Amino acid sequence: MKGQYFAGVDIGSTMTKVVIMDEATLASVIGPTGPEHRKLANRVMEEALGRAKLAFDEITYVVATGYGRINVPFADRQITEISCHARGIAHLLPEVRTVIDIGGQDSKGIKLRDGRAVDFVMNDKCAAGTGRFLEVAAESLGVSLEEMGRLSLEAENRVEISSTCTVFAAQEVVAKLSEGAALADIIAGLHEAIATRIYGMVRRLKIEREVALTGGGAKNIGLVKALEARLGFPALLPPEPLLTGAIGAALLGRDIVKEAEEKGEKLKISPRRLTEATLFT
Amino acid sequence: MIYVAGIDIGSAFSKSVIMAENKIIAHRVKPSGGNYKLTAEQVMEEALAEAKLTLKDIACTVATGYGAANVSFAQRTASDISCLARGVHYLYPDARTAIDIGGQFTRVLKLDGRGRAISFLLSEKCAAGSGRFLQVIARVLQIDLEDIGELSLRSKKRVDFSTGCAVFAESEAVSRIGEGAAKEDILAGLHRTLAAKIQAMVSRLGIEPGCAVVGGGAKDIGLVRSIEAGLDGRLLVPDEPQIVAALGAALLAGEKVSKGD
């Protein structure tokens, strides 16, 4: 497959990720998902091509995934994030049997066998147990989401957060602050609450080692530690947890092209254009 | 003349009711704020002033609600469920089901013919079934909570929400505004979402004819109509839906006085 390049575009609820690969990852871009998915998909793709020093028509196949995957006009195929995550992890950490993905607005557990998803659980109905829970709580506490992990490591006396609901938990942390609880202790309590919620969901899959953590939540050291305490063993992290789905999408694109070549089939390719389609040009 | 009082310190609002000879002679509603003890005193004093009475004239005060323990001048406390049941029965002797839409929780209760609760359900774990949901939405739409009801009735186009979660509904409302949806259509959609949660609670408990809706949420006419759409028959809505638990507390105070304990 020399001279072939594959792109994976993962439009998540919070972050948009693009990778360009040949045998290895050549370039990756991570940017926030705004209200205009299409424009954003075009922009991050353009940036990734620039970093890989490639023209768009040199890309053999483009796969889009994530919750905004239908808003990638230049994609050749859309594939669910479950399949892309499974493929990405099978490549990055082949020993993994269970993936816990903590995204901005959902969380999922995926069970893998021979590099394919065989079962999954997902919560996208309730903000508790997703990145959104921490985002709302961080806002109430006046700290940035990025600081949460590090701050929680300084906890000495973890505060119990009794609310499950994100709205009520946000009120509860403000009350705890006014009662004089230390910030680090409250944040540790929040991590414990979200870890309990996620673990409770993923446990339904019968967790098997090794376990990988992916998504934005895997970049939060406090949450990782809280989940590891629940699991009872250390989890594995990909080098960049946010890119797992995009890497899987690019690799699935490669698989599709390979299979088509073997069968002598011709694949349908979308026009390699990065301009937004408009009615009036 | 024997005077009794009921005080209900809720998570969002505090209410007081003063009664004489089984009739309401004064009542007050004010935001609970951060100091429940002070709010309890103020909401009582204001009602006393209206009735031209002092605390000494009150034979018995019963406190209820989330912050009942902060009412230092009350002789008794009572559960919000029994106060609600008593208050609803006083207003609507034939009512057998009551829905209380409060700031934090929604409660659904079944009552007997004597104003006692037989069974009840609480929406305690999730903001999606309570007035809190509307508070969150009012903030993002930049409208007053009081205006939500009337505004939503002007809805012409159906906007549906994919989520029941208050946090996700907030973001969904923001996206819908971005897409150009009208505020009234968004509100009507959110009312349907909230009403569905409340209807689910009602059907779990089993509705009986004669259903009253009380609490701050009952002041939202759009929400009341939305709940009605999924239930048989009209809902009974008091003129002052917020004071029903305080009224029930005052009635319990009256019973204590007449029993002589």
C-alpha cells in the first residue's frame, strides 16, 4: 500500500480530530467542535494536509466518524465511533479487551475480540458520567477543566458528592466550598462520583484485562486514578487518547481499500474539495 | 380567636400561611436565599404584619420543607408529603392525586378522602423532572421564569428535544436558537420533555380522577397544559399553588391545637 494515504475525521460533540496515515500517523489535528461542523471539518482537514505536506487528491480514502460524521461532505464513508474506536485500539494497544471511552457528552464501554467490537454499552442520555459532568462542575468551582486532574492529586480528605445529577452536583460543590471544604478534596470527590457512574455502566460488559481508557476523560489524571481504583488494576492509555477514533477511522479506510483491491472492485470516492457547498457560487 | 401558622422552607422559595377558624387570613412567598433561619423569620413576620398579629398570638406553628429545621419558632415539624396532602385536600376535597412541581423535586402523591397521603413518588435523583429544569432553560433563553408559561402557549411550530437531561437540553436549546428556532417553540418542546417525565411518574403511581397540580411549576400554564395533554381530564390548579404545603402545615397546626397537644 505504498504511496497511499488515509484520513480519519472524528467529529465529537466537543472536539474534532483528524489524522492522516500511511503506515504510521503522518499528521494529526485536534480542534474544538463549534456549531458549524461542516466548516470546521474542512478547516481541520486543510490543516492536517498542510502538516502532512500532502495535497487533498493524494489522499486515497477518507472515513468520518463521531456524532457529527454526517457533516463531513468530503468523506468517502461514515463509520460508527464504536467500530472506529475498536479498530484504533486494536492497532495502538493490541492486548486490550475492554475500552472505556469518556467523551465530552457521552461515555461508552466497548468489548473487543480479535480487534473487533463484540459488545458495547453507552450513555448519551444523561450528563452524569460524561465529560460534561466535570465541565459543569469545573465552571461552578471556577477552575479550568485541564487543571482538575492535577488539582485532585493534592486531595487529603476526599469529599463525598451525593448527587448523581450534574445540575444538583454543581449546586452541591458550591455548598461544600461554602462549608469550607478544600478545592482539591471536592475535585477528588467529583472524580470519584464520575468514576463510580462509568464503572457501574461498563461493568455490565464483564470487564476483561487489559483495559484502555480513551477520549478526553483519559487525559485527566485524577479521573484515571479514580477509575483504576475501581478496576483494581492499572489501565492502559494510548499516546494521545483523543485520537483513538480518528486513527481507527483512517485504518478502517485502509482496510476497505485493501479489500477492494484484492477483489478488484472500484471504490466510490467523494470529490476532493474542501470548499463549503453553497447554493450561490 | 385562635390563630395557627404553617411555614414551608423550600429549596427555592419560602412560604407562610396564617389561619383562623380554618380560613387563610394571610400568606407570603419569598425566595429562600442562603440564610433559611432569617428567611423563615422574615416570611413569618410579613404574614403576621398583614394579619395585624404578632408571633405571641399564634397558638401553634408547624414547619415543613427542605429547611424546616431552621424554623426556630415552630413548635412542630411535619413531612412535606403529609402537608401537601392536607393542603390539597383542603382546597379540593375530591382530589385523589396531587403533583407538586418544586424547585428541586417533583412529588406525585395519592391521597385518601381525609387528606392523608397513601403513597408517593419523588424525582429526587434527576433535575429533569423538576422546576430546576425550567430554571436552567430560562437562564439560557434569557427570559424570566414567570414568562415561560404564557410565551410557550404562543408556539406555532413543533420543536422536539432528543434528551431528557437538563444539562443536555440546555446545550440543545442553544443549538436550536443557533438554527433559528423561536423561543416559544423551544419552550413548548421543553415543556413536553418535562411533562413526559412527570406523566411517567404519575402513571407509575397510578392516577385517580381529580388530580391537582401545585408548587411553583403549577404557575407555568404551558407546563400544566402539557401535562394535561397526556392525562385524562383537566388538572386542578389553585390560585396560589406555591403555598399548598404551608397551608397543609397550618392545618396540621390547627389540628394539634384542637386536640390540645
